[in-house]
Amino acid sequence: MPIGPPGANLPRAAQGPSTFKYGMGTDFKYGVPPSDPRNPLWRRRLRTASFKGAPFFVDQQGQSSGRRTVTHEYPKRDLPYAEDMGRAAYRYQMTGYVIQFPQSESGTRPNGMYCDYSLNRDYLRKQLDSLGPGVLIDPYNPDLSHLPDYVGAIMTFMCERYTVQESRERGGYAAFEMTFVESGAMANVPQQKDSASQVQQTANQALDAAASNLNSFLKALASGDTRLLGATGFNIDTSSRGESQHGW
């Protein structure tokens, strides 16, 4: 069976981040009051974890970020100064897994994963190895609306490193240790250069310079001024014209 997306039956929550409105009263997205003890807010926010569309389960995870600072400490001064250099990139350390399930007629489960764990394992590895950033779905659905750079946009990540562990005692089970880093955006976008236009412009400048030099030479030749001829850069033998080589 080819390795590919587990199908089109992935739940909406597993396909991309969703917005969540806080406040008292009824939550219109989930239809349950936030204060309902039988269905607390954190449980309603849970969703299937995935990276670039490859779903997996999460055993535990950790996030890290903060402010990048440079600490300045001065002689004869007890008070330091911490210079803010910007926000540190978001990083995720995830311990995930895929597991074998009883076979079904369609070969997939309601959450979109294959029943055979090896297919989910291979597809997740394929996406982790693939080039470029992708959407990482955090199963706990954190609110990142406080980040101004991602207003109306989706934060994407790249997989820095991952390991897969399987054992004989736990057949049908593969554990993943994955490290993700925020991909962000390029600070300095390289400018596109039109090489053909640059070559043509340089050639035109060279032709104009050659034409100007040739005009100066012709004027000097007509006047018989050997000093002016020498200034043009052309070597002219004036001995045949009976002129002094010293230009007198």
C-alpha cells in the first residue's frame, strides 16, 4: 500500500489551527458552557496532533520561547542592563506515538489514521523528512493571538531532529521523539537581478565611451596636434607626415 495521507476523513481540528473565543456564557464553537464540569474547557480544546497532515498521538510535550537578551555589566556599577534583542523562536519537544488498531472495512479509523500502525509510522517519517516548513497541530490548542506577527496567519515549523523507537515487547507500537522549531520568515529577501538587462546596459556604456574616444581622435588627427592624439590613447606614426616625433 503506498504511503500517503490517511484519507479525507481527518476531523477539521486535525487539519489546521482553529480560533477559540473566551468569555462567559455559551461557547458558540463547542456549544457547551465554559463552566460545565462534565466537559471542561481544556477537554473541548483537544484535537488530533499532526505535522504536515500526518496524524499521531502525543504522550507528552514541552514548549520553549522567551526574549533574547544581551546582558551588559559595567565597571564600578552594580546595576546591569539587559538589552532586548527580540523574541526567541518557538520550539516544541514532543513525545508521540502511533499504535496498531483492529482492522476495519475502510482500513482507517474515525480520526483519519490507518488501522495498521506501520502505515502511520511510515507516513509520519516521510513528512518529518520532507523539505520545508509545515503546520504543526498542537493537540492542546494553545492560544497564540498575543503574537502580532501571526495575526491572520498560521505559525509553521520545521523538524530539527527526530528519533523512532520500536521494540519486540511492544509490537505494533512506534514511539517518536521530535523537536520542532518555528520557521518564521526571511529577514532580507534577495533581490531579483535582470542579468540580460545589466549586460546590455554595460555594452551600451562601452559603445558610447568608444564612440566618444573615436570622435576625440578624429578631431585631433584633423588638427595635427600630436599631443592631443597621444591623449586619446591611439598610437599614430607621424614620421610619414614629416612631423617631429616630439610634437614640436
